[in-house]
Amino acid sequence: MNTTKDTAIRFLKDNSMHADQIDTDAVLDDFLAEMDLGLAGENSSLAMIPTFISIDKPVPAFKPVVAIDAGGTNLRVATVVFDGDGNPAISHLTRHKMPGSERELNRNEFFEKFVEFLLPFADKADAVGFCFSYPAEISPDRDGKLLAWTKEIQAPEVVGEFIGKSIFDRLEQKGYRRKFSFLNDTVATLLAGKSIDFAQKYGTYIGFILGTGTNTAYIEHNRNITKRPDLNPECSQAINTESGNFSKCPRGPVDIEFDESTENRGQYLFEKMISGAYLGGLCLLVLKKAADENLFSRAGTQLVESRTELSTVEVDGILRDPSQRIAGSAREVSAEDKELVMHLCSAICERAALFAALNISAAILKSLGGESPRHPVCVNIDGSVYYKIKGFSLMVEGYLQKILGPKHVFYELIRVNDSPLIGAAVAGLMI
Ligand code: BGC
């Protein structure tokens, strides 16, 4: 009997979008090769950005620091203090919309927003840890120059600017001179994993994020960062891979068409197949293509065609209860239509889980550790897609075992609440 699940699988296979069609060894090899090219400064979709952050210093206790988490949709500012055991206490937490996420801002408007959010913290601490969830080149004095916007942020004049300097110079004009340390959110997540490792159990650390956007940070020997011969070859530091821009992942025609509808066409192709800013839109396009092939009833087709948006949160709702959401408003939509919507969305999420597992596997294999079960690689994971989409984390874990089991590497997946804020605080204290 031909079930709706079979129909979904056949449609996705015809469109080269099914997880079973992925040659995992080939993707993993391509990931590792792109990482090497990026470290050498050669042409690669992985920027492999040195961060000038190492993990060998202890976190100072009882010293307040201001932590900023400029994330995909929200921006949070807080004061953080670590106690003698390394436990963080977060206070004065304020939340705002990320500037540029709601409407286009010019350069001045963008930076002034940050000044406005930071002024209430001016007397709270001398140092600021600044976690920024966008690709930025880091200078040795730990400022960040924005390379490009991701997650559909609209503030084009800010690209190419040093973010920290632009904000902290403005604060200085208002009489507040503060030291700051600027870092990517995956590096902050890596540091948050390290900050809870009192027993020094782990061999090395990875920060992986799969929320609005996606990315990975890991620790690399300076001597392997051959594009920076000025670094001390005896030391190591965190690398921001910018894995969301990985371009060697197999894509189908619907992925390609979807990319063409986004702000940063041709960029961040991997992110557009797996992250929260895009999964909903990608699923909707898949549904529309299925409707074009008459896979739904007439009422189902009309409903799918009438939708102009589908959020990743709604996709999660469809997976949990197919009778609701996209089909909920139209009673005449058949049970088969609803099932087909669910199976198509579920398979797109499963492919995203496989891609996420391949990304994490590449970082683990590239890491400096994981040979001994006594000192596994610590993979600290953050992000709404990973934790909130139904069944997602379990699928990633399953795929990780399949990919890494035969390679005998030891790793542990952990979750530290508020990782970007805590990691930003750690970085701010280590200036
Ligand atoms: C950005 C990365 C960030 C990731 C996770 C991506 O869109 O390019 O810098 O780490 O999202 O927030």
C-alpha cells in the first residue's frame, strides 16, 4: 500500500532532499578539507577565524563583569559574577530586540541602540564581555570587524565596521571608558562548557549552536593556523569556523530556489538547510512544490498555496500535532493532506539533524582530544532548533553514534543554560 509517508519520501528523493541520499563519508571529508583550507588562508567556504581566546586561564571569582549577548532575534545585557566554585550568578538582566531585526537601521542608529542598552550598566563593572552572533574577523586586541550579516539583519552600513570600538568610543564620549572582549556566540558557548568543568574532566571543548543561525567553535593548535605565522606555535586558541557557510553540502533544486529568495543569496547555504531562520521557509517551499505536483487534495493545494510564511516554530507544531497548524483553519482538508504535510516537514528536519551531526563530527575529529574515555571532547550545544524541535536532539545523537562510533572517538554532549551570556562573562573577565 502506498502510504503518505512513502509519497513524502519519494517526492523528496526525486528532489534530492532526503537524508538517505547523503553520502556521509563524502560530506565529512569535504568538511574537514574545507577546515584545513580555511586555516591555511586558501579558498574555502569555512572562514576558520582565529579568536585570540585560549582556555588555559582560570576564571576570576567574585569580580563582576557586564555580559552582552547579541543574538539572532534578541539582545540581552546582564551583570555576571562567578563564585569560588565557578558558578555564575546573573543579575540585572535586560532584554531587547536585536537592532536591525525589525527594520533597516543606518550605521548611527544601529550603534546608538547599543549605547542606549549599555548605559544602565555603566556603573556595574569595568569590563564587558561582548558575545556577537554574526561573522566577524577578530583583531588581536579582541574587537570584531563585521564580515557580513546573517539571519536577515538589516543594517548594511555596519558591514566592515569594528563593532566594539564603534560602540565603546560612543560610550567614552558620554564619560564611560570600559575594556571589552568581543567574541562569537559559539566561542562563548565553548567557554561556558569549560567554565563548568571544575574537575578538568574533558580533553578539549567545542561550542555548537543551532538556533536562528548555526555555527561551531573548537580549539586548534596555533601551529596549524598557517595563515597566521605570527602566532606563538606552542599555544592553542579557539577557532570560529563559521560552519553555517559550508558550501559543499549536497543540495536539491528546492534548496537552490529557496536560497534565491533570501537576503544573502549564495551565502550561508548550509545554514539555510538547517537553522531556525530558514527551516520554516524551506519546508513551506517544499510543500508548495508538492502541491504543484498535485500531491494534495484540491483544498489542501489551495491552503498550501495561500500561505506566504511558515515559521520554524510552526513546523515544530506540525510535527507534534499534524491536525493543527497549517491545516487547522480548513476543515475540508483531508487527514491524508495533514499527514503528508507532517511527513514532508519531518523528513526535512531529519535531513537537518543529519547535517548537524556531520558538522559536529567534523569539529570533534578536528579537535585536539577525544582519544581517551577519561577525557572526552566536551560538546556544549545551544540553540532552539536543537532543543525545541520535536525529536531533533535524539536524531542528532543517533547520527553522531553512526558516524563517530566506528572511529572510536570519545565525546560528551552537554547543555549549559545561558551559555552565550556566561561565555561572554568569562571572556570579559579574561581581558
Ligand atoms: C552566524 C555565526 C553565529 C551563528 C549562531 C550564524 O548566522 O554567522 O557567527 O555563530 O549564526 O548564532
